[in-house]
Amino acid sequence: MSKKNWPLWEVFIRSKQGLNHKHVGSLHATDAEMAIENARDVYTRRQEGVSIWVVEAAHITASNPSDSDAFFDPAKDKVYRHPTFYEVPDGVKHI
């Protein structure tokens, strides 16, 4: 397999301060093990990460941004999910 045919991998890293993984970039690698090692070398040079996820880009399925109105429409009729629906009492702090 030539380097041109290596699959694309998406890299997610969890920082020491965070609880969630964040997308930091992409790289090409022959397999998952190589992708993790390359991600460590490229994206955590300053030892800021505690966990790395790599996902082969071919396995990611995403919604189409042009369909966002119709796709997210069911959430629009749930006004109780918006903070403007609730009144916060005067004594409550730090919200």
C-alpha cells in the first residue's frame, strides 16, 4: 500500500482540564495503531492530552448542513428546553 492510499483518520483528544474529547485534526495512517502513535506525536507534543481517539474518516456519518432546518425542526416545538421559559428566583446565584 503506497502512502497515497493510506486512509484518513480523524483525531480527538481529551485535555487534562476537560471531560470531553475535542477534534484536533486529521492524519493518514495504515491502521488504528499507527494513527494513535502519529496523533500522539503530532497533536500532544506539549503533554496536554490524557486520552486520544482516532476514527477512520470513512466510518463517520454526518447530517447534511443544507437539511438543517428540516432535520432539527422537531426540537423547535419544545420551548420548555430554552432557558427563557423559566423564571429564575432573585435569591438564586451563579446560574
